[in-house]
Amino acid sequence: MSVQAKRGLKEKAEEEAKAFIPVFLYVWFLLAVLGVHKSIVLSQAHIVQHQGFAVAKALAFAKVLFVANSFGIWRIFDNRPLITPILLKSLLFGALLIGMDIGEQALLERFWPAHADHDGVDLDNLRILLSVGLVTFAALIPFFGYREFAKLIGEKELQKVLFVRRETFVPQREVERAGETALGETIER
């Protein structure tokens, strides 16, 4: 393999890692917080066990999301209002995340029954299933909102808007002063 091909491969791997890591971190954080919440609400002692599964599920979920984006499945939403892809992606991936949780419980019951979460998502209890779905859906909205806005205005521009002081890129004080001066002139006339 030539040096240029190796460099191109390395750059592509770095680019994909930069895209994958934030997805993994957000999903891991979401699952970790939900795991701690569940342990506290149910007064369970195995909070650490939930964190280990949160990392594994976040890796799997991030990979599924990454592959779906690689195939361009979401291009059908490109001409829709921005809220449509945000809500639909949150809904679809929320359902996927719940499905992964149900699959995890089934695997634990099958291969590691002593450590299975016997208070997992109960398919027979529609109220619990809907509440877990609603929480997951709501928690994914900011994630997909950020991604959709980044596609719209550009990743670097969105990061600048969110993480840099406003005065740095929009001289807010000057805009406010100009507005006050124009308002004062209008009132005096």
C-alpha cells in the first residue's frame, strides 16, 4: 500500500472516529443516567452493573446509528421541516434502544440468569413500556436536534454558536447600543 493511500486511510479512520465518539458518549451518558435513576427508584444495589451494560449498549447503539448514517437512510427527510427528522429519528432510535434493552434482558435471562435484571422492561405492562419509551424519546431529541442543526449550518458554526461567548462572534453590545440609539431617535421625532 502506498504512503498516500495509508495517509488517506488514516485520515478517513480519524474522521469516522471523530463522528463516532460523540454519538457513543451521548448514548453512554444517557444510558448511564437512566441506569442510575432506575437503580435509585427501584432501590437496587447493583448500580455498577448497570454502568457496564450502559457502555456495551452505547457501543452497539452508536454503531447502529453510525451505520444508518453511512448508508444515507435519512436523506428522505432532507426536504422536510427541521422538526420532522428530529422527532422521527428520536422516535425510531428510541424504539431501537428499548428493543436493545429487551434483547439484553432476554440474553441475560438465557445465559446469566443470576445477574439478570428481573425488574426490566415488562412487555405486559403497557404503562411502563410507554413511560420508558417517552423518556427515551425525549432524551434523544437534543441529540438529534444538535445533529440536524449541525447539518443545516455546519458543525464548526454550530459549535461556535453553542460553545463560544456571543460577544466573540456577534458584537452584542454594539448591536444593542445601535438599537437603543435608533429607538431614542424615533421617540424624539
